[in-house]
Amino acid sequence: MTLDVSELARNIAGPVLKPGDKGYEQETAGMQTAFPREPDVVVGATGPNDVRAAVRFAVDNSLPVAVQGTGHAFSTLRGGLLVNTSRMNAIEVHPRKRTVRFEAGVRWAQVVEATAPHGLAPLSGSAPNVGAMAYTLAGGMSLMGRKYGYAADHVRQIDVVTADGRYRHVTVDNDPDLFWALRGGRDNFGIATAAEVDLVEVDQLYGGGLFFDGSIAGDVVPAWRRWTDDLPDEMTSSLGVVPFPDIPPIPEPLRGKHVVHIRIAFLGDAATGEKLVAPLLTAGSRLMEGLREMPYTEAGTIYNDPTDPMPYHGTNAMLSDLDDKAIQTLLENAGPGAQHKFILELRHMGGAYGREPEVPNAVNHRDAAYALGALSRIGPVDLPTAVSAHADLANAMAPWSIGCGLNFTYGDASPDDVRAVYNDQDYRRLTELKSRYDPENLFRLNYNIPPAR
């Protein structure tokens, strides 16, 4: 396809690049490297005007549009126009209102650093290098989620460029339908350029991790499951089953071992946190442990998620329960003794996650008791093997699955995968709103919600 981008380039403050241009590969790159990104043109947007010009160019040239901030959950992209928002990094903290306004390219680490001096914190996730916008509009499971619910529940306003090239300031009062759809439907309804969200009065928490040898996973996972039965909403936790590589950056006690990692984030003092965590210490001897009172600026150390780009594929499921049979099935198919070496995660849901927000949104499956995620790094295994293994795991856990979560959807998701993110009523409403705001499905290079026909 031959595209003349000269006029577009004159109207854009950032770079406009085509395949073969210097800087094209860097502009299209992201955290996820398993899937190719080969757009016909990429626009490095510096602000809303650049985004509007890019969308109008795409419409005039019949190009579908994709958007990328950090590229954590990106799937295959061939053709079309890619808008890179990573240069849009403005942050405005409003301490009296307890809100923060951030642009589309901002990462959570930047928000945490900007809000901490005011004794406030955002509902950020486990990985500080994740983009705040895509995370929030996909739902957003934070380190304080059982206390405060999804990050999407705390959005006050969104600035977005829709498929008609209009720049809209969207709130529950001036456009309740679009406001509802964006919070849970993500980039299906336009390119969000900025959002204002609530902050919470948190400056520290009690947290960290307990590390057990994978050989006793059959004891530790049920013990954690029982422990989660009766916890205050101030306690948010998860459990990972992780095959650590045998490389120097990994702490020596964990190096080269399959490890069960319990992650703790408690909104309370250390003495109360220690009492709550004490039953977990009877699950078995620890390879390593580290629980402490910490400033929220160090909350990223609880998970220590990778920060370097890498190739990976994953699957996820929202679980109605995690009974003994479910745990047995999970460990048989994906535990330390299984043929495929998954990185597994179970997140404890409930609490505020299970309550409807004051202003409804399109985030679904609030009745889930646990969220399951499974990830494979591509390299040790090839992509087709990983995809097949994840499908087998999803089938094995189907009796307990009530759907999927958008935050942990990775790779080339099928229409059925996207459909599983929503219940029937909300999915129908999303497709109807798609017909209103994007009838030609311009924003389809994503986890796509098609317009109602």
C-alpha cells in the first residue's frame, strides 16, 4: 500500500514513520515482543491535536487504527495506523480534590512519585512500569483492590478522540453512555488522551512476600486458599507459582527453582499485619521471606515484575471458586510437576471488587472469588506450544471459570476470548454503543468489540 504521509507529517508535532524509515522499529516496539507490529504508518503523538490529525488521516485513507502506550498487552499488528502515546506524559495532582489527571503515555511509577508528597496514592497495579491509561480503562486490579475496588470505578473524567475525529471531554453527566463504555471497553471507542481519577489517603502499607519451595505447592496453595476465607478488605493478596531461571539477578535461595510466592499488601500497621499473616507461616518452611512496613513508593517491590521487553503469551480466567478439586486440577496441569512450565498467578478477589461502583461501568465478573493468570515466556518454548498449553489449561479450569478479565488478556485474542470478558447484557450494550460511536469499526486493531449489525 502506497501512502502519502507528507501532509500528515506537517500536521503532527511528533514523528510520522513508515516501514523502512529510521526510527520505525523503535516507535512500534513495546514491552510485548512476541507479536509483530508492522503498521503502514506510525504516529508518535505529542498531544490531543496529533491524535485527532492521525485519526482523521486514517479515516480519509480507510486505515484501521491501533493505539499503544507501553505495549504490555499488544497482539499482532499488520497494516493500519498505530498511534504511539508514550510522549504524552503530563501529570496534574489536585490534593484538595484527591485526584490526579494524567495523559495517555504516563506510567504508574510517575503517578506514584507525583502523588506521594501529598500523602496520597493511586490505585496502581503490581508493575510500576505499566501504562496508567490502558490499565485503568481495562478495569485495573490494584494492590489495594479489595479495599477500593477496580481502578475504573474511580475515574471521574476522560478526554478521548472518537472515530469521527472529535475531541470529547467525557463525564457521567455529559455523555453517560460513552463514559460507561470506555471504563471497561478500553480503546474500542476511541483514543483516550487524558483521564482524571481518584486518589486514596495512603502513604504506606505492610507488605512483601513469602517464598516456598515448589515441591510443597500441594500444601501451600490450599493453605493460602483457606487463609483467604476470612480476611478484612484491607488485605489484598495473590499467589504465584514461578519457575525462576538460574541466573545471577535472581536471589540465590530462589535461583533455578520452582517457587510458590505469596504476595501481601495490607493497609494497616505492621503488628496487625503480622497477626493476619501468621497462619501462612505454618504452610511450610520458607526459602526466603520479606514482610515489612514500606512507603507506597516502594510497593512495586512486592511483586518485582520484570521491566525489560520480552516475548510472552498468556491466558486468564475469573474463577467462581477455588475448591480442593480446582486446586488439584490447576497443579496437575500447570504446577511444578507439569510438563509445561507456566508462570501462574492467583489473585484473591471479593471485598470491594465484588461491589457495584457508585457510577456503573463495563467492568464485569464482579462475582469472581479468584482471578487466575497463566503466562509463558517465548524462547524456552515456542509460541504454538505455549498457545496450545494455555488452551489446555483453560479447558481444564472451565468448570470453575465464569469468564475472563481484560487486564490479563495477552496475545492474539479470538472474538470468543473478548466475548468472555463481558456478560451477555453488557456485551450487547457495548456492541450497540460501538455502532453509535464507531460504526465502521475504525478502532478494531485491539481486543475488538464489533458494532452491532
